[in-house]
Amino acid sequence: MSAITVGQAVVLGAVEGVTEFLPVSSTGHLKITEGLMGIQVEDRAVVGFSAVIQVGAIAAVLVYFRNDIARISGAWFRGLFDAGERQQRDYRFAWWVIAATVPIVLVGLLARPLIEGPLASLWVVAGSLIGGSAVMWAAERVGRHKRGEGDTSFRDAMLVGGSQILALLFPGFSRSGATLSTALLLDLDRVAAARLSFFLGIPALTGAGLYELKDALGAGVGAAPLLVGTAVSFAVAYASVAWLLRFVTHNSLNVFVAYRIVVGVLLFGLLAAGGLS
């Protein structure tokens, strides 16, 4: 029997799609939802399932930004064979994304026993939701939003890409929240921060999903739940990406800060009262 049913996969796919790119922590919300449905959040098959359905959300980003991705990929490919093309910003940006993904890959491989073990706890999720909120609040207070997308540099990409490690180690911190906050602290404007966060998430989340696929199937998740969860994640994430880009243009992240604190406090209360284990 599959560790996750098709019905549960629909719910989890929707949760993943809504929360992957909002700074509220998709991993944290998935673990909370799994706990409420009686699914063992530390089960290896469940951890793998959560990583695999992220591919659906990433596919939504690939479709939404298809023109940008085609332009950047084309510049990178041409630059491999034409020295003149290497002066183009798109060529350099492609390498920045690749380089900025290396830290999270290394940490993911080296710290995997911790990530799938003690750090998968709902207690960690609750603490990370609140801790990540403090970082986001500080970013809103300090960031001056004076630099646009054309002003981003290799240093920006490495710092923002490296911040994804926080979400990897502390589920509940939020990859989107970490990258957006770091970008704002570097004085990027909201739209530039959001777009950089999206682009840096593509290789990291795609790689994680493909890496976990064999474990998810081998450890007890059927192909049907994986396919359904991924498809639902794609559809919901596409709408979420479009909404977030419009929202951040004119609004701060403080509404997410407040939401995260409420969820974190409620989760602590449920865990302490024995409502979740």
C-alpha cells in the first residue's frame, strides 16, 4: 500500500503549489498538513514525495518565465563556443545561477541524515517559522529597494543562492523567504528580488526532486500519487507565481511575517498539547 493516497496527494499538491514561492515555507506547510492527516512526516517515502512534487511547482516557473529562460539559456550555449557572446549579461547570469546552486547541493548531500532525521521535526518547523519571520521583518526595515534587476551582480547571486541553505536545514524557514529577505537586505527592489528568487530556485528544487524520485518510489509511494501531486502542484503554483509578482510590486512582506508568527505559535501550541506529534 502506498504511504500516501491519491486523495492525500491532491491536498498536498495544492499546498505545495500555493506555498512554494510565497515566503511562508512550503516544507513547513506540507509537514503540518501531513501531520494533520496522520501521515508520518519523518517517513523517508513522505520526505521524498514532498521533494518530488516540488518539480511541479518548478515546471510552473519554467512555463511562466519561458521567454526569459530561453533567452538566458541561448546566451549561455552560444557563449560556450563564441568568446564575443561571453560579454553578454545573460551569459554571465546563467553561470551565476549555476555557481549559486553549488552550496545548497553540497550541504544537501552532506547533511542529508540530519535533514531527513532530527531536522524534519514539527518542533523545528514551528521555531523556523517564527525565526524566519524575524529575518523577513528586518529585511523590510533595512532594505532600501534602490537596485533593479539590471544591477544584480555575482555577489548578489551567491549570497541569495547560499541563503537557500537556511530553508534546507530548517524546514519552516522558507526558501522563498530566505532568498527574498537576503535580496532585500542587499537593497534590491521587490520585483528584482522576486525574480532572482524564482531563477535561483529552478536548479535547486529540480535537482532535489529528481534526486528523491527513486527513494520516494522505492520507499513506498506509488506512481499515481506522485503524478497527481505533481500535476496539482504545477497548476496551483502557476497561479501563485503570477499573483506573487503582482503583489510584491506594491506591498511589503509584513503580511507574511504576521501570518508565519500566528502559524508558528499555533503549531507550538498543538505540539505541546499533544494535538500533533
